[in-house]
Amino acid sequence: MTVALEADGRTATVRVGDDGPGIPDDRKETVFEPRTGTDHGFGLYLVRTLVVSYGGEIRVEDNEPRGSVFLVELPAIPVP
């Protein structure tokens, strides 16, 4: 697993990557929906709900050569 933080003054982006089997393209949007069962649970839905409530976005991309990368983008907060 890798974790990285990038900030440019307007946004802060956290990238969390793994080298697991990845998420198929047709599931990348639905993985953030609430669901019960064996394929995934409540966690990503909760993360998305919290990120959006703070004005941010979350998405998933492919990690090369294998796995997934979750990107969480949040607006930067001005420091007084």
C-alpha cells in the first residue's frame, strides 16, 4: 500500500494505492454506493458521504501495473 499527499493551495489530494486485483471499470462508479453482501460493504459509501459533505470528491483509478488508487480531493482551508 502507498499513501501520498499533494497540496497546491486550492486543494489537497490524498492518494491511497494498493496492488490487489483492482476494480473492474464497470464497477468503479457503483463501488461508492451503499450495499450489503459479500462484494463490498458500507465503508466506501461512508467515506464518500464524508468527503462530499466537506466539499470534496473521491474517485478510483487503476494502479499500474495492478491494483487500485483511491483519490480524495478536499478544498484547502486558509491558514490565518
